[in-house]
Amino acid sequence: MPAIDFRYLTKTYGDRRALDGFSLSVEEGECLALLGPNGAGKSTLIDILATLQEPTDGEVRVMGASVGEEAHAVRQRVGVAFQTPITHDHLSARELVLHQARIYDVPSDVARERTEELLAFVDLAERADDRISTFSEGMKRRADLARVLVTEPDVLLLDEPAAGLDPRGRRTIRERLATLARQGTTLLVATHQMRELGPVADRVAIMHEGRIEALDTPEALTDELGERLIHVRLPEGADLEPVRQRLEGLGVSDVRRHGHGLETVLGADDVSAGRIVDDLEEAGLTVEEVAIREPDLGDAFLSLTGTPLDADTGDEEGLA
């Protein structure tokens, strides 16, 4: 039995479709990432799983319980960390976690023990009695994660857990999610920052306009692109067409615009990056920078959808 099972899920807002026949199963103990820009439908899925919204059509089950018909049972099995942390700034971190435990009728002695363990787990033991209003954004997210985990949910939903965090904060969240994944917690993570969360995910569902464009392991999705990605950055306002023509003359295909330059993916048998640089210089073309890197999931998203991962595809409430 899947931990989460979406079947032909549709959600409309007026004449706009946030979800369009969405079907997906997440197995128990799996960490699955929903990758897409704002407007792809990720937050709508999270809200439906959290029983905050009802689908227009289709069915959703969590640990066998129907979200539509057994909402209370679903809420007992699911923990949700929303994009905006639920932290109640007037409380301390310890009070926040204990408050959540009381709401879910966790026995007081068990709640106290779990609270201390979780505050240590999220590196807030030394700040346990400080008001959350004094916390940084990263600390608030960690306090919220402890709040969610105190009920020991079977399924953990996270909406943009790394949004707004500095590199240290993103690394801490990634490490905590990796630990939960190793412990067998089922994780569904909605994000557009896969550079931070990619190593945690067992599979990635690339979402675009309420549909799944691809579903596979992170490695499989990037391996399809080739071995190396080369980015040629030109001066602002420079004509890109001569550079594109030179690249295509070298046998480099699928050259696309990227910022103030062009990008393409090179396979093992393609022309070398050094040859590309030499050829552009011989042609008298001004190049500010040539960078080479391995393709990532953002590149996979762009290749599949033709849209950069940081692009907004919808601005209505509930369409994120």
C-alpha cells in the first residue's frame, strides 16, 4: 500500500487549472521531491494532503485513508511544515513543541521527552526557552520542524523548506531531512531549490502547469542531458546569433539562450570546451566568461519544459 496515492487529481480556480489529472504514488519510507516553479501546483498538492483544500476531481489517499472521506484520520498520520512556519512568536521553542503535542493528545511525559530530543535534533536545545520572535528565519524553520515531528507522523510534508535561508541554514535543513529519510520517514518535499535537496530525494517529480513532466531518480534525470554543460556569457546587449552560428558550425546542437549568453550540453563525444573557446576567439567574438559544470535538475527542468525553474507560472492564491 502506498503511503500517498494521487489518482487523476484535478483542482481548478475559476478557469485556471492548478492540477490537471495528477497521478502519483509515494511508497512508505520514500523521499519524493516535487520540483517546479511557483505556479506549478506544488503547494496546492500539499494543501489537499493537509485537508485544507478539496480537489475538484480525483482521489487522494494517505496510508490508505481517503483525504475526502476520512480527513480526521489523515490529519493524525500527516505532519506539515508550510512555506511560512507556524511558530507563534510569543512562545518559546519548547512551548511551541509542547503546545503541538497537547493538541494531538500526546501524553505529557512522552511529550516532554520528545520535545527535548527534537530540540536537540534541530540544534535548538540551547535556545529552547527563548522566544521565537528572537529567532532567525532558519531557526524558525527548525523550530517548526520540531513542532511537526513531535506527533511522530507517518508522512511528513514540507513546502519549500529551504526558501529564504542562507547556505548554512539550507545545509542544516538538508542534513535533518536526510536523517529522517534514513530513519524511514515518508517525505514529500515541494521545492524549486533542488541543488540543496537533490541528494536527499529518492525520486523527483518534475511538475509544470499542474502535471508531471518526468518522474525518476535525480541521477537518471540529469544523466539524460549529457556529461558537461558549457555556458558562454557575452557582454550585455551583445548579439547572440553569431555565437550560436559558430557553435552550431562546430557540431554543437541544442544551443539555448541563458541570461546574457548561451548554454549547451556537451556529451563525451562532442567537441571540447577548449576548442569552442579557441573558435570563438578566432572569430573575433567578445566573450566575458566560459563556464563548464555538470548538468543539474534545474537544467533537466528547462530541457523538459522550456521554462527556467525560477520562473513564475501563476500568481493566483493557491497556485504555487
